[in-house]
Amino acid sequence: MSDGIKVFRWRAVGPLLVLFVVACVLWWLFADTIARHESQNVGTQLLGAKVEIQYLHLDLAHGDVTIRGLTIASPHEAFKNLLQADELVADLEMLPLTEKKLVIDRIVASGLRFGTPRETDGRVPAESGQGIAGSVLAETREWASRFQIPALQLATGKIGVDSLDPRRLSTIPAADALGARADSSRRAWQTAFDTLRLGPTLDSASATLEQLRRARATDLATINTARQTIDRLKRARDRVTTLERNVKTGTSQLQAGLAGLDSARQRDYAFARSLLKLPSLDAPAIGAAVFGPGAIKPFQQALYYTQLARRYMPPGLLPPPGLLPRAATGPSRVRRAGENVRFPKERALPAFLLRSAELSFLPQRYAGRLTGLTSDPALYGRPTAFAATGPQLAAGAMLNHTRSIPLDTAGATVGGVQFPAFDVPGVPLRLDPGAATTQLGFSLNGDTIHARFAIRSSNVRWTRDSGFANSAIGNLVWRAVSGISNLDVETRLSGALEHPALAVRSNLDQAIAARLHAELGAQVDAAEKQMRARVDALVNAKVGPVRARVTEVQTQAQAQVAKQRARIDELQKGLEQRLRQLLGGVRLP
């Protein structure tokens, strides 16, 4: 009989205990380091710029994570940081970690700073189009490049347009296409006329009318023949009416083509004018030339972070809200990464959720609050909101992705911002706005954008570089603005996201425009007159004959229709009148 039952097999339990102790030691020694490196890698991949952490400590027993020395580089500027933070302390929920979900109840972030300089380039290869951040960055850069900003420039030397290449004008191919369309319409209408075969019907009606004029009231056969002829004439008139309607439609299209030639000529005028490099004397164009390139940047950056949020926080989809499967790139493998497909469950926790964050900015008088940041807005059911306040600061943002059409809005007013000096495009001048007040408003509703960016300063300084003496237009602009110390610029963007309209207004527009008008108005007018004459000489030789051909086709088609209709009406009227005479005024059925 056995002495007793062995509860533990110490030969097996011993190695397990040793392994457990070793694992605990390794966790104690390296957990913080591993978490810090992984956090840096994940943050860099998500934001498209380097994320650096000096210190990270995990205290899972109390559900706390402490981060010190957080630096996030800017994906748009090589040697500037987007954000720096002295310390972040997060309170985690431990149970969701068992489901590979990260739920943060509260974060306290202190010592936040924005736009600080850095010594190394913080951009990563993702900016070339790799990954989500890289593709969004490439898309927003391509979007910004679509804006046509006028140049504030002036041609040097003698202005001439003799080298204008006719093959680059749009009016000539448009005229060729319209001429071909006119010839095609002529052939189509002539074929339609021939298909009507009105000749036999009209000849038969004419012969019947002659017989009816010699007939008596008792010639019933002739009267019946006349009635049948009238019916055939009515059907023939219906066919002519249909053809007339087609001719009117075709002539309207040809007239639209002629109007298109006028529009193409205006485009050719603009193209030829661009070759002359004449300065625009229009005040809004001057404002766009001076401030347009700089004004696009804040819109581009706001769009970048908005589109990034839409990729990582996709809007709710139907049906049911937000519960459709979502695919993401899988982990790297030797053969193929593949995709991971996640199926969200209704009333389940999101994969990532930050319920609340309290933020303090340097200097300490600035404070902000962030709520509802999540990877699954439809599951969470509430939008992400941000607000910040302080002396000369009021900012707020909302990302509402809880429905199928996302709505992203942001606004900020910041006073006392020291803007860096920038070169005025096209002229050797440099503008230093100094301490300025800025306003930014941004709204992206689905694919419709409305945005506004404004700068106001009362301490503007103008400087000129070494190329100033050789710039005629630079001298003119300098005389117009060198005595102006106030700056008021407003840029608006509105319309469909693919092709929004850009409008720039500033207090410098009229001053520069007035100076250019006074100094260059006569020269610009003479050059434009010469340019228009040259374009007209090139296109009139093609447009004139086409216009005459279109007029001839229209006139000929309309005349044929009118002639046939008049002949049908004349015969029908004659037959009906003779029948009434024979029947003693009896009304024909």
C-alpha cells in the first residue's frame, strides 16, 4: 500500500518556479525599456515623425504609467518639434489589457511646449508615401500643390510675343473640333431630309389638289382621296416637326461651341499674358501672390492631422453603427504580411480609449482638456473634444466620427505669437510680422471644407536683400509698403475638398496695386494690347472660317425645314379650303 498521494511533483514544479522567478526578474529589469522602445516605434509609425521618450515606468500593480521627456517631431518641418512634454501620468484600466485593449481613464500632462527647435531631422521615411501617415502626408502635399498662386514678377528686357507657339493655344483645336462637328451635323441633317422622302407626298398632294379643283360635290372618290392626302400631309408635317426640333437642338449646341471658342480665346489671352510675366494690377491677385504660399501651410497641416484622425478613427458605418469589419496591415512575415480583420462587438470597449486628459502648457497659466479620444468612435458614441484657455489664448476642436459622414471642426485665437520673417515671392523683399495675433478656423464636413486664417500685427518690419538694386518691381513694392507698419491678412478656403476656392485679402493689396498702376499701368496695357493682337492674328485665320461654316450650316438647315413646312401647310390649306367649298361649308372631321 502506498504511503500517501503526492500532491506536487517537485521535479516539475521546481523548474517552473525558477522560470517564473527569472521572468519576474527580467520584467523588473527590462519591462520599462521594452515599453519605452515599443511606444517610440508605435508613435513614430502612427504620426509619421520621430517620437522620443527619455523615461517610461510601468506600475501595473497600481495601473499607472509615467512618461518623462516626451518629444514628437514635426512631420512637415525638418528641425522643429510638434510637441514636447515634461511629464505624462496615465491611469490604466487593467481588465481591458487582457483583451489587448488599452483604456486610459485619465492622463495628466504637464510642461507642454509646441514648435520648439531640434538639432536633427525628425522626419521619417514614411513621408515618401509608406504607411498610413506617409500616404496621408503625400496626399496633403499633392492637395496643396493644386493651388495656382499668381506670381508677383516682371519680365526683363524687351517684351515680345512673336515666339508664341500656335500649338499651345486652345482656341485652334477647339475651332477644328467645332468645324468637324458642323460638317457632321450638315451630313446628319441632309440624311434626315432625304429619309423623309417628302417629294412623292408633295407631288401626290399637288395632283390631288388639281383634281379637286375640277371635281364636283358628287365626285365622292376624289373627295375621299383628298381626305386621305390631308392625313398623309399631317403625318409628313409631324416628321418635319421632329426634324425641326432636332435641328434646333443641334444649332443650340453649335452656338454653345461658338461661345466655347470665345472662352478658349480668353484662356489663350491668359496663357500669353503668363509668358510676358507681367505683374497683376488686381489687388486680390496681389494679396494671393504675396501671402498665398504662406497661407496654404496652416490649411495643409490642419488637413493632414484631420485626415490622419479619420484613418485611425474611422466614422461610424451602417448597418449597424460602427460594427463593420475593419482590415489592417498584419505583422511582417517572410512571405507576405497579409491583413488582420477585426470584428467589433456592439456595446464592447474600443481597442483604444482615452476618457480624459488634463493638459498644462508652458507657461503654467495655460491649460487644456481632451476627452473621448478613441479608435472606435461609433462604439464609444461620443465625439472627441479638446479645449484650451489662457492669456491671449482660446482654442477648441471637435472630431465627430460617430456617424457615417464625419464632421471635424477646430478654431483658435492666439495673441503675442512671434512669427518668423519670410521672403515675399517674386521680389527681393523680406517681411517680419513680429508679435502678431492669429486666428484659425477649420471645418471639414464630409468632403466639404471651410477654413479661415488671419494674421494681425502692428509692428511690421520690411527689409531688402542684395538683389534689390536689380529688381524693378522690387523697388516699386518697396516704395509702396516700406512705410506701412500694420499688417492685416485674411485667407479663406471654401468648397469641395478636391478643388476649393482660395481668397486672400490684406491691407497691403491696394497700396501695392496703386503703386503698380501708377508706375506700370501704361506699359502693362500696351503689352497686353500687343499680346491680344498676336493671339487674334493666330486664331482668327482658323476661327473666322469655322464661324462662317457654322452659320451657313445653321441657315441652310433652318431654311430647308421652313421651306418643307411651308409647302406642306400650303397644300393642306388648299385641300381643306376646296373640300369646304364642295361640301357647302360642312366642317371636315
